[in-house]
Amino acid sequence: MPYTAPIEVRLWNKISPEPNSGCWLWAGAYGGSPDRRGYGQIWWRDRRRMAHRVAYEVWRGPIPDGLQVDHLCRTPECVNPAHLEPVTPTENVRRSSIRILTAEMAAMIYKDARQCWRIADEHGVAEQTILDIKIRRCWRDATEGLGPPTWCRRRRSKVYA
Ligand SMILES: [Zn+2]
């Protein structure tokens, strides 16, 4: 496909739709190294760019300055604009740390009586993630029916001491 073809056509030629997930898997070139593959790549407007960002710009619109494009489907190979959302780098990190936990870990965290920073340290996630689990802003399914969360008591006694 010559580079002079419209960008929509060039994208479509490298997309392999996955019928179950609805993901549009990138079948073109990838960045990164053979053992650690990066994102799909495509030349556009004189530069090599990340294919999912190009797909977003072409079919949904410009990505605001400084924002990263997060995969809501958790599939880095996907370029389906409906599965993509521009987020701040901070939000992207927060979401990544939600990803590495399992439902079992989330349930344990919910009932962990230690200080949030200690729990966060042990699991290698942001302290905000621990708070988010306890206030049930994330991992709601994992903590369903567990009753109220367990909070660290020491902090409270410090306040009333
Ligand atoms: Zn997807």
C-alpha cells in the first residue's frame, strides 16, 4: 500500500478485527525489541507514530496535548478507537496499578488493617489504588459482600490521642 493512500485505508489494511472482543488487532509493524514488543507503528505526516494514537486521531479526533491514549480493553495490540481513551499520565499510572492486582489480592487489601502506604508498598501499587479499593471506586466485584472495609486503626488513635 503506497504512502499516498488515505490514512484510513492504510490503517484498515493493517487491522485484523477480533470478533469476540471487538478489538482491532494491529497486523502491521511494531516498535520495541523482539523480546519486548512495543506498540503498533505507522508512518503518518512524515513521522513514525503509534498506530493506536493515529487511529484515535483519524476516527475520533485530536488527542489533547500531553495526554496518553489508554487501552480500555487492556489489549496493547488493539487500535479500535472505541476501545481507546485519552488520559493524563497520572491517570494512566493509576490504572496500570489496578491492572496488576487480582480479585483475590483486592479482597485481601480491602480487609487489610495496616496503613495504606504499607499495603501499597507490599503490592507495588500506588497508595491511591489501596484507597480506591477500600472506598470501592475500583475492584467492586472483588469486594462485593465483604462488608465495610478494614482501615488502619493506628492512624485513628493518633488523631484522638
Ligand atoms: Zn480493544
